[in-house]
Amino acid sequence: MGLEVKDVTVRFGGHVALDNVSLEARKGEVTGLIGPNGAGKTTMFNVITGLQNPTRGTVTLDSRDISKLAPYKRARRGMARTFQRLELFGSLTVRENIHVAAAQFRRRHRTAERAGPTTDTLVKRLNLGAIADVRADSLPTGQGRMVELARALACRPSVLLLDEPASGQDESETAEFSRVLRDVAAEGVAVLLVEHDMDLVMSVCDNLHVLDFGKKLAQGTCAEIQADPLVRAAYLGEAEESDKTLGATL
Ligand SMILES: Nc1ncnc2c1ncn2[C@@H]1O[C@H](COP(=O)(O)OP(=O)(O)O)[C@@H](O)[C@H]1O
Ligand SMILES: [Mg+2]
């Protein structure tokens, strides 16, 4: 059970951003979605969360077809995401950003637990105590990514989508982030991670899907993907730009 994407195609005019791509993200696992810039990773997230209508294809959550649901209805069914470009409420503090999501969850699901304690727990869990009263728009990106993760977790997701969360993080932030991701997956959440930091990808992911120019290039365990000649070829061009891409890691 978890998330299943089947035969998704997205065309922007004449440009095919996704070409008949299928993938799944199972509960209890961290699934990586990797590929060079422009491969279609963010477009896939937009299709999964309902921000982008696919030209064709379906999205299934726990065996139910959610392809026609509006984004907020998918969120109600347990889908949460973070954004490649941070989308925090800039004028609110860190604590308020998380509280808004916790209060919204409580209203929707009429849970007994109050939003305050949920927020406090997340502040503690993600080590945000020192910056809890700081406005979100004054945070460095790395800390902002943690706050976005906390806000997503306040919605108690069953599927969590993360779009390049390590970009802007320093090494200790990435290490902390990866620890939280493993814990969240262990609690039964299906985590889908788009990420360029291959050290992070290879250390947290159970399975990987590789996209290139909108097409699914490969799928498998980290070891299988690292050994795949097609994947290595697709990444070699990027190796010069960043020393943390797959090409350089191999
Ligand atoms: N709204 C859009 N309109 C037209 N083209 C788009 C749009 N969104 C993305 N694209 C194009 O689709 C391709 C995939 O983009 P994207 O999903 O952002 O890739 P990635 O996240 O893997 O870097 C790129 O060529 C991009 O320019
Ligand atoms: Mg992207």
C-alpha cells in the first residue's frame, strides 16, 4: 500500500515533460526519484499532488484512484509535500508556521489532540527550539527546509513528498534531516524524495526511480542503480557541474 503512479504523460505544448512514467512509493520506505535537471521530477510531484493535470495516466493512493481530486482533497487523504523553492509563510514565526498546519489538521479530522502540543513536539523533534520565535523569512534556506518538513509532518501524512530538501543545507542539517526521514518512514509513511545530493539519496533510500528527459530510465535498489550503465551515462554530463551528483559518487 502507498502511492502508485501509472503511465503518466505530461505535455506542455509540443514539449513532453513526462513520457508514460510509472512509479510507486511504498509505506515504510524512502523511495528516491532522481535524474538530471529538467528530467521531470518536479512535474511528477505536481501531478501526484494535483497541481498539474496529466495528459494521461493515473495516481492511486492506498488502492484508490485520486487522479481527479483537487490538491486540498489529496492533502486530506494524507498527502503532504515540501517545495523545491521554499513556500513558508514568511511573516509568521517558525512555531506559527507549524501551528497553522497542526490546527488545520485538527479542524479537518476533529482530533482530540490540541495543535499546541503537536507543534511543541515537532519543534523538539526537529531541533527547532532555538529558532521557534524567529520569522520564517529571516531564516537561511537550510533551516527553512527543516521548518517545511515540520509543517508537512504536522499534517500527519501517509505519503510525504520532498523536492530537493538538502539544497541549501549544510552537512549537519542534512545528517539531521536524513535521520528524521528514516524515522518517519519507519513509522509507516511512504516517503518520496527528489534529491541531487547522492550521499543523502544513497544513505536514506530503499528504492530508486531514475528519470531522464521525461522518461523512466531505471528502477531498483541503490546498488542496482549505481551499477546501471544507462544511469551512469545519463549522469556523466552533470558530474562537472557538481561534485555531489551520481556521476561523481560512482
Ligand atoms: N509549466 C510548465 N510549462 C512548460 N514547460 C514546463 C513547465 N514546467 C516544467 N516544464 C518543463 O518540463 C521539463 C521538466 O521540468 P521539471 O519537472 O521542473 O524538471 P526537474 O524537476 O526534474 O528539474 C523541463 O524541460 C521544464 O522546462
Ligand atoms: Mg525540480
